[in-house]
Amino acid sequence: MARNIFEGNQCTVRDIPALIQFAKRTNRALLLLAGPGIGKSEAVKQCADAMFGASDHNLVDVRLADKEPSDVNGLPVPVTGEDGKTRTVFALPSFWPDDPDWEGVVFLDELSHAEPYLQKVAFQILLDHRIGEYKFPKGAVFVCAGNRSTDGTQVAQLEAPLANRLIIVELLYDAESWLEDYALQHGIHSSIIGYLSQQPSSIENYDKMEEAGCPAFATPRSWVAASDVLKDYDAGLINNRLCKVLLQGVIGSVMMHEIYTYHDKKRNLTPIKDIMSGKVKEHQGKKTPDISWIIGSEGCTFLRNAVQNADYTDEEIVGFAANFLEYLHSNFAEDNRDFCLSVFMNLISKNVFGKAILIGCGNREKLVAKLINKYPVAVQILKEYEELYKEALADLK
């Protein structure tokens, strides 16, 4: 059964930054509808950080499903004025911004689960940018999110006047964008990255698990949980029995068997530390796309941890990166050039969410420029893709 609400022209999480930028320019409100666990909330937070600077105060995240009107409108409080008359004012909740110069995202999550009386509150917020006498700062960008009626959740019917004032965008699960924009940047276990690069449709399987009567199913969110399970298993913190139990609990029994088997098979690969040190330069074994994804993700994770480790000098980190890129280029670029370019991008150029492994590393400055000096082939790639890598090129000047 088709789960999409539109017949075509859907987006992925990768499009959220451009959508929010449009909402900001046009002063319109977005409604992002998607299946559970796709990563809407985290993507909105990353956008707020990229647009308004990383902070704990650039996003007001209100989960409407667990709110009462007074939680949003505030509580009535009698106040006696200088004229002796008592009036009722509303004491607003502390999460609404009180600085008129505040800039950020007002995120009304779970709008599709909000009861009609809360939708009326949301209507005033989204239409008038106010609640009673309180006005939102001019720098506020309004974004809503929710699940679809086809996602196995209890959703409330959006009232027509509210729906008609929103730009409704449907987001679809997409393995490629999740792997490139999220998994490589956040240290997701290499077995999961390799497996999903080979089986991208497994990024979610709600329909199959629902038919089988299994309450656990795969989504990007549950693959992150599965990554944590495999990391503990590799570290010897849990045995293979508990590993299977936990994997089954987060991604379902079918995916548990597949990812466990895949993880077991890939253990014979060259240790990533030997690639990063330059000890091993030639790949032994199959050069299938999923193997390149495994090595690429392990290298990205190694470098991400290295830049945060004060025991490593900048020169050592640049050496690791140069050995890693040389290994990928010489062994995998001929058959999987797009992937190698994706790894370059994750290292030296900020993605749509403003993330890059070798940029913005605290006290470590000019890592990209130092890498270019050690790895001249990167200059050719940078020039070929000048628009994509313009920030990295600027770093060279």
C-alpha cells in the first residue's frame, strides 16, 4: 500500500535547509510531513545552528502533542495597576523568546497530533506571529512537523484554514542523503553504512514489519540505535546473544539477521589504523561499493576522533587524512569515483547542514590548507568542483 500523500514532487531531509531558508525569506510557515524516525527534528536543529550560529537558544522546540492550551498561551494572572484596577494578563511560558532582537526557528513539532483546540492556538502563532498580546520577534522563522495518516500513528485532521496557510512538504526516506549528510558525519558504525549502501531500501521497513506483526522496524533513527549496539558489541561490552536481542529490539528480526551476518563477514578487512598510518596502501580483497563505504566511514570516524584528541598534532592529523585519501583514490576511485568525492566533501567542505570534519575544529586552524600541501591531487579535485568546494578554496588563500 502506498504511503505517500502526494503523487510526486517530494523532498528528502537534505532539502530541509533550502526549505527553511525559503520560509525565512518569504515569512511563510512550513509543515514537514514524514514517517517516524526520518530525522526531521534533528535536521531543523542543525539548520538553526547553520543559519543563526550554534547555540542552545536559536531553536524553540514545542511538542504540541503533549501540551495543553495554557502550556502555550500562558496562565491568566490578575495584576493590579497604578489606577487600582485589576486586570488579567497572561504569564507566558519561559520557552518563548523575550528578546525582540532574537533570531531563530520556532518549531511546532507533532502538529498533526495536536487536538483542534491546540490547532487554533497554532493558527494564531502561524498567521499573526503572536499569542494574545505577545508578539514574536521579527527574526522568528516558523516550521511545523508531523507524521502522515499513513504512518501507523493516530493523527488529527488538520483544520482547513490552518492547512491552507502552510506550505506542506512531504519528506521521503532516502538512504543516500542520510549516509552522506548524517552517517559519515556522526560516526555511525561502518557495518551499517556498508550494508545500507548495498541495500538502500532497508533504510526503513515499517510496512513489512507491520504485516509481520513486529513492533520494531527500521528507520534512520533506529539505525542510529543499532549503531550503538554494534559499537558495544565490538568493544566486548555485550555478548553476541545480547547483541542480537538489542538489534532485534530496534530494527526488527529481519534486519537483525541481515546486519549481524553482514557485520560478521566484514571483520576480515584491514584495520583502519593501518590505513591511516600509511602502513597499508593496497587493498586486498573485493572492491565492491559497500566495502568502499565501510572503509570510508571508518576513516571519517577515525579523523573526527583525532581532531578532538589533543594528543595528536595538526601534522599527524593531516598525515592520517592524506594516507586515507590516497588509499581511497588509488584503490576505489576508478570504480566508485562518486563515493570518493563524497568522502572528500565530508572532510573539507561544509554540507547543507554546515558540517565538515576538518573545518571548524576548535583551535586547529587551516587543516584543509595543510592537507592540500601534503596531498596535491586534492587541488585538482577542488578546482574541478570549485563551486562545491569554494569554502575550502578560500581557506587556501
